Amino acid sequence: MARKEILLKFIRMSFLVNIDLGHTPSKLIDNAIVTKPIICIIIGSISKKNVLPFLSRDYSKRYIIESPERYKIKNVCSEFIILIILI
């Protein structure tokens, strides 16, 4: 499935569940770009008090990706061009 199609599917979703494995997968970045809330669950520490608010559309404790626009392809390409020029 093309990335554009995936982003269109993400737009229809209420939120994303992320199982924290210690890194930021690209799907988290895609969801941040389309402004979908992300609930981040750490294995072994899942609790009702963290999940139930999300199910009631209370996203106040959502996972925040700082500056998601820096991951947009145009910005990433610009950074590569600057890097190539500097080398």
C-alpha cells in the first residue's frame, strides 16, 4: 500500500495504539503529521487508568512527537541536500 493511501486511512482513525519498544517508528510520525492522538503503552505497565480515558476520547495524556513537520519528506530532503553541499 502506498504511503499516501496509508495516511488517508490514518485520517479516518480516532487514535493510534503504540507498543513502546524504545524507538519512534515511522507510523507514529505519520500519525503525528495527520494530528491523530497516540496512546503509548509500555509492555508490563498497561493500566485501565491510562487506557479508559482514550476510549472516552480524552486524549490529554497522549504521546507527543515534538516537531513532526521535521519528518515531512520535503524537510528531510532539504536536510540531505544541505549535508551534500557541506561535504
